[in-house]
Amino acid sequence: MSQTTNSSRDTWRKAKSGVMAGISFLSALLVMAPLGLVLFYLLKAGATSVDLGFFLHLPKPVGELGGGMANAI
């Protein structure tokens, strides 16, 4: 084979590699975006509920408000 043929094959391989890397990156972003939004929402909505008492108090019975997670720790 001539040098020109190998060079064009290398160029084609690099182009395919770049396209596939771009598709992989976009796919990863597409999957991670909703997960990031859910995490952001949970942190935003739940940050006000977490305080020192949450870690130190015992859990309350089902149906009662409040309680903590001291047993879980």
C-alpha cells in the first residue's frame, strides 16, 4: 500500500474517533442532566429540614411529624 492510502485511512479513523467521542460526551450529558436536576431539587427542598436535631433525635412513630435519625447513625 502506498503512503497516501495509509494517510487517508488514518484521517478517516481519527474523524470517526472524534465523532464517536462527541456522541459519547453528549450522551453522558443527556443522562447526567436530569440526575443533576433531581439532586439540585432534593438539596434545595431538603436543606431546610437538616439541622443538628435531625442527627441527634430518635425517629418518631409513623404519622407524627418530626423526628431524627439517631438510630441510623
